[in-house]
Amino acid sequence: MSDHPKLCIGIVGGGIGGLALAVALTRLNTTDTLQVDIYESAAKLTQVGAGITIWPRGWEIIRELGLEDSLAAYICPGQEIAKDNQERIGFIYRKSDHPENAVMCDLKFRGGSLSFHRADVQQVFLAHISPSVRVHLNRRLVSYRESDGKMQLSFKNGETAACDLLIGADGVNSAAIREARPLWTGTIVYRSVIESDIIRREISDHPCLVKPLVYCGKNKHVVSYPISAGKLINVVGFVSDPTKEGTFLEGPAVMSSTPDVVSSFFTGWSEEVKCIINNMSNPLRWAIEVVKPLDKYGYGRVALLGDSAHAMPVHLGNGAGQAMEDAYILAHLLHEASKHPKIDVANLVRVYSAVRQPFGNFAARASLEQGRLYEFTELDDVREGDVLAPEMLTRLGERIADGWRWTWDSSVKGDLQRALSMLQ
Ligand SMILES: Cc1cc2nc3c(=O)[nH]c(=O)nc-3n(C[C@H](O)[C@H](O)[C@H](O)COP(=O)(O)OP(=O)(O)OC[C@H]3O[C@@H](n4cnc5c(N)ncnc54)[C@H](O)[C@@H]3O)c2cc1C
């Protein structure tokens, strides 16, 4: 046991980022020196949406956090955890806004991508959090202030709490960030899961049963991949209005929709796409909003983590991956700092921000550019349904593959070492 008082960490938000931080702190055995409290606005911990894909750069963190074996139970047929240098499928890209699919690229790389149901990931995270981490539900942060070297938190239900370091892991509409409202990307997504057997009955060898797919088209695209060990197919249909990019969203960000509405956007598309889209039930309509790039991911006794710092378009499937990177680095900084009798919280936040802000902002920018390739945004002359020359599609496919490269051929480890050396 340590004989100096425990530093109190208040994590606001129990989404993937907040939970990843709690797992990482548990893994580093910091419970002697830190008291960790999670304040979540919802009445129970849930994950909205179904699918989540993790890439080699993020999987390295999963492995470091000791979660690999538990998550392996949920891996889908055709996917496997890389133990060698063999290349595996990431995503298959086709132009499909006409009756025949046209090849763009088959993204392959060492490791491949691994797709999960969010609820499974959440259960695995929760099972790896120390019992000493206190989870407080129904606590919506509404305001905070610094007083006597402590952060005083006020919640919507009238309760208050205090901590030494406030971690804003409360998503795109964060109460911990004092900047402007999030911006709309101009894109609406329609999300649903389908039982694999339903697709199998219609097209027995439909590639979506075993492969991650992106069907591209003008100002629209469809992503699908198997989850839950192949029992379900996760589907997301994207519909964009590029003229609305960077505006403020009017109305709610998330609401229910109907299968007919979703089908109406994809009537001229290939049979493979229509089979998926027409079988979506209870689709959720979701406006993709982003955080305007921030100069800093923290100030004083407040650190921003995950979507609150860098909510990004979803086109590189990396918002959660980046949240895990934030969590991994912050946990190591806290672990290192907690070895000393007095922790300089403001310096720790400065180091965290200096290391994470450039990379988080890079990932957000890269995601935005990637989506433009999927939807032919730069090609003003291209209309929905146009058949493009194979060479042109190959070139676009090469740019798409290049855009993904950092997610498998780079590592967070270098940034971690840099952060730890800056703390000295
Ligand atoms: C269609 C779609 C597909 C995606 N696919 C992928 C993918 O394949 N791979 C990937 O890495 N990422 C993906 N993402 C992005 C990923 O979902 C997010 O980046 C990630 O969930 C962010 O985690 P977070 O913990 O920062 O925020 P959130 O998951 O939003 O969690 C925030 C939590 O804070 C709580 N909260 C909110 N406000 C308050 C408050 N004031 N007080 C207390 N609690 C509060 C919320 O209830 C929630 O539990 C996708 C996103 C979308 C929309």
C-alpha cells in the first residue's frame, strides 16, 4: 500500500473510451495510488449501434490490455488473429451504384481486420475492470469548476462529486469541452443488423456472409461485415449531401427510420447491395457529426479522451481505435506519475495533449478524405449509376488502400515512449 493519498480520477462517460481507460489502469495495477470513478449519464452501460472493426494498430492495444483471448471467442469465420506475416482481407471495395458490381480493390494486409458486436466488446472490457473502480449511473455531467485544487463536478440529478483529474470521455456532445457545437458532415447513416440466415436463404454465397465489404457509389455507400461469430451481419448505409458538410445539424442526431426509406436510396444498385439493404429491419438513422479540430486535448485538470477530443467521420473505422490509444497513453502516464509522491496533474495533461492531439487530428482528417474516395466526391462529372473505366477504379482503389496504410503499418508504442520521456 502507498502511504500518500490516492489521486482521484473522475471519468465522465462509460463508452468505449472511458471503459478502455478503466481497463488500462486496472491492467497497470494502479489501484493503490489512484481512485477511479466512472460517471455515466445512462441508466445502464449500453453500446448504441452494432458493429465495430478493430485494425492491427488498435489490436496491439487490445493485446497489451490482456483482452485478446477473451475477444477471440467472438471472431467471425474467415477472420483470425494474426500470428504470422500472412496477409488477410481487410475490406473488399466495389462500385455498385449500377446493376453489376465493378472491382475497385481487395484490401489485404498483415493481420486483416477483426469485426465484433459492440456489446461483446463492452462485456469483455467490463470483465477486465478492477472492482475498486466505482461506476455511477444516471450521472449526467452538466458543469464543472476548479476550486481548491479539485475539480467540482455537478450532475443533472443535483448530485455533486470531486476529483483531482477530470477525464471527458463523454462523446461528441461532451460537457467537458468548452468549444463550439459539433459539426455535421452532411452524411446520414442507416444502421441495422441482419441474421445471416436471412441473407443466406436469398443468396446462399453472398460475400457479406464471410467478408467485410464496401459498396461505393456517388454520394452514397454501404458497409457490411459479419459479427457475433458470423451469426449476424452489421450493415451501415451512408447517404451524403456534400453541400451540408461543416454545417450545424438541425434536429436530433439519432432517430428510428423504416426499411422503405433506406431501400429508396439504393433502388438502382447491384443485386448484392439490394439483398442486404432490403433485409434491414428497424434501421436507426444517425447523423454523423464531428468535433472541429481542437488545438489541445486538455487544459489544467481536464483531459479529453475519445470522441470528445476527436469525433471523426467513420470511414476508417477508427474512432474507437483512437479512443483506445488515448486511454492507453493516458493510463501509462498516470501509472508513471503515480510512482512519485506528488503528481503534477497539469503537466501530465500537457504531455498527454502534446502527444495525442497531432495523431488524433491526423486520423480525423484522414477519415474525412477516405470517405470522399468512397463517394466519388472529387469527381464532379460522375453521376450515380455511371459506369467508370476499370483503370480509373483501380487508381481510386490504390488511393483507398494507401489511406488505410497507417492502421496496420504503424504502432502507438513510439508515441507512448515519447510521452513517458516528456514526463521526466
Ligand atoms: C456508424 C458508425 C460506425 C463506426 N464504426 C467504427 C469502427 O468500426 N471502428 C472504430 O474504431 N470506431 C467506429 N466508430 C466510431 C466509434 O463508435 C466512436 O468513435 C466511439 O464509440 C467513441 O467512444 P467514446 O467512448 O469516446 O464515446 P461514446 O461511445 O459516445 O461514449 C460516450 C459515453 O458518455 C456518456 N455521456 C454522454 N454525455 C455525458 C454526460 N454529460 N455525462 C456523463 N456521461 C455522458 C454516453 O452515454 C456514453 O456512454 C463508428 C461510429 C459510427 C457512428
